[in-house]
Amino acid sequence: MTTLSTIFLRLHAAGVEPGDPDDLKLKKQLLLFAMALMTAAPMCWNALYGYFGLSTSAAVPFAYQVVSLATLAAYLATGNFNFFRAAQLMLFLFFPFVLQWSLGNFVTASGVVLWGLLAPVAAVLLYNARESLPWFVAYVVLIAASAAADSSMAGSAASLTAAQLKVSMIFFAINFIAMSSLVYFLLRFAALEREKSTARAEQAHAQLVAEQERSERLLLNILPSRVAERLKHDSGTIADGFADVTVMFADIVNFTEIAEGMSPNAIFSMLNRIFSSFDALAEQHGLEKIKTIGDAYMVAGGLNNDASEANYSEAIADMALDMRAVLMNDFVVNRQRLDIRVGIGTGPVVAGVLGKKKFIYDLWGDTVNIASRIAADATPGLIQVDATTYRRIRSRFSFEVPRTVQLKGKGATQVYRLTGRLAETVAPQLAV
């Protein structure tokens, strides 16, 4: 059984090239399957015709087998599927009629011409509906021609003995059952292969959808959702101006010195944990992470024009306090607690995507420069905001007395040190 299975599998894939389209692979497999059945069937005819002493008729199936195998050998040697297909269909069509003519007429040949129906049936599967029509017409013409010729042999059918009639009926049954079975199993094989092909296509589609979702998730990890959507449909420059955005720079104080002696992997792992915590806070507060620069972290609010972002300046201040608390409470490096200095600015910015490869979403403008420079001016543990941010959030947060600092490119600038949140009962009184 193992040997037969191996032979069948080899025949099943014979002539099939790795680069063949699925439809062509199916057609090759169908033709090989039909050819195998039609080549095996004459063995039964040879045995029966030999048993009944019909040596001339037995020679026809044998000749068919020889020619059929010769076309297969030519196909495997040249890879010419068009030749193999045409040659096999011609054998399917003409061989049954040649066999009938050697036996006599429809009755004496037991309806063997029914096997010729395989040619137009296979043509539908191996060509297409239009190209299969000539094969069906040829089958009908041969049937009509045989019927016309049979009229001159009507007497021979009437002169059959009871034994001959019995043999004729046996062959009728064999031919109808065998041909019906062959057509059924051929169509069944085609259906099974198409189901397999459909299943492979569905699996490939599912994998494609999964990869697309993975790519979109990756894109959303790099860009804001609205920018990612535009990037998928727009190959041009993506840049927008925003009249009011709150930007925060947070710098981990002396991280390089504190981490001295740690391995590169340990340093990276620590920064990854810290920034992952900051990412979670940004998502919690509905803010947009922009980028990390070394051990500095940049986040912004007001970029999505979303009603839920109405209090984005307050959300930035809340996140700054939470970042400071997380860093001081959850991270210790070489027995030292980490701290940050933060700068927050509010105002107009330009936002856009830079580059075509390894692109990055970034912000530019005075607001960004102010946030960065007042962060650099702050001492460890301090959160400094500009005047615009202070006026917007002073009803919910407490501040020290403002001070004036000299910022590069800006000169004397008033900044406010945020110390914490006001109690809910106090906040409304300060807002009046």
C-alpha cells in the first residue's frame, strides 16, 4: 500500500512546477488523474475481451495504453502541457469509437462509446466553457455517424445468440457503471482540489490580514492615528500647523553618571522600563508621545483636535507629576533614586513626518524650544512651565513665586515652578 501511495503521489505532482498558478496546477493534476483512470480501465477490457476470444478488440485497449503512456513520457520530458492535454482528450474522444467499430455496433459494443463523453467533460475542467464546446460537438458528430453506420448492421444485432446478448448486457452494465464512476470521481477530485485551493487562499488571506493589522499597530506605535491614516493614502509631505499645543520635555537627571558601571544591556533595559512606564502614563492621560532623545522624553497634548483633549494642558501637568512620582518610587539605580527635570510650554507648533525611510513624527517652533530650554534650566525634581501654561492650569495646581530666567534665543523669560495639585475644594476658589 505504501508503494502504491508513493506512486500515486508522484503522478499527482508530475509536471507540476513550483511557480505554476493554482489554477494551472489543478488542471495538470486533473488531467493526470483522468489519464491514470483511463489507462487502468483497459486492463479490465483486455482481460474480458481475451477471455471471450475477441483478440482484435483486445488489441485496441492495449494500443490505447501504449499511446497514452507515450504522451505522458513526452509531457514529462518536455513539460509541454498544451500538447499533453490535447493528445489525451483526443484519445478520450476517439478511442471508444474505434473500439466500438472493431466490435460492431452500439449493441454488440455494449455502448462503449459512452467513454467518449469524458473528452468534453474533461475539456470543461481543463480549458473553459467556450473552448470545451468543439469537443462536445465532435462527440455528438461521432455518435451520429456511428448511429448512421449502425443502420446497415441492424441485422447483426438481431442475429445475436442468447449467450452473446448476455455478454453484451454485462458489458453495457460495466461501461455505464465505469464511465459514470470515472466522471463522478473526476469531478469529485476537482471539487476536493478546489476546496483545498480555497482553503489555502483563505489561510493566505488570514495571514495577510494579520500582517496588515500588525503593520498598522506598528505604524500607530510610531505615529498618531490620524497621521498614520493620512500616510497610508498620501505619498506627499505631511505637515500641519497647530495654534495651541502644550509640549513637555522630561530629562532624567544624571542618568549616565548614575548608571556608570552597568552593562549596556542593563542600561538599555532600565531606560526601556522607564520609558514604557511613561508611555503608559501618556496613554492614560490621552496625550501623544513624540519621541525619546537619549534619556529625555517628549510628549504633547492638543494635536488630535479631539473633544476629549479639551484639558490637555492640565493633562500634561498631571502626567509630569505622575512621571516624577513613578521615577522616584519605582526605580533605583546603584542604590540611588532617579529624578527628572521637566519643562512645559504652550503655544503654536508645526507638526509633520520627516523622511521616507525610518520616518519620525516631530514638532517644531518656539513652543518646543521654550519647553526644552526651561527643562534644561530646571534643577532636579522641578517641573517648570511658561506663563501661558501657568495661566491655563493655575486653578488646579500650586506654584512657587515666578522667577525670570535667561533662555538662549529668548532672553529674559518668566517661568513658574509647579509644586503639586490643589485640593478639589480649593481649586474652585482660586479659579474665581
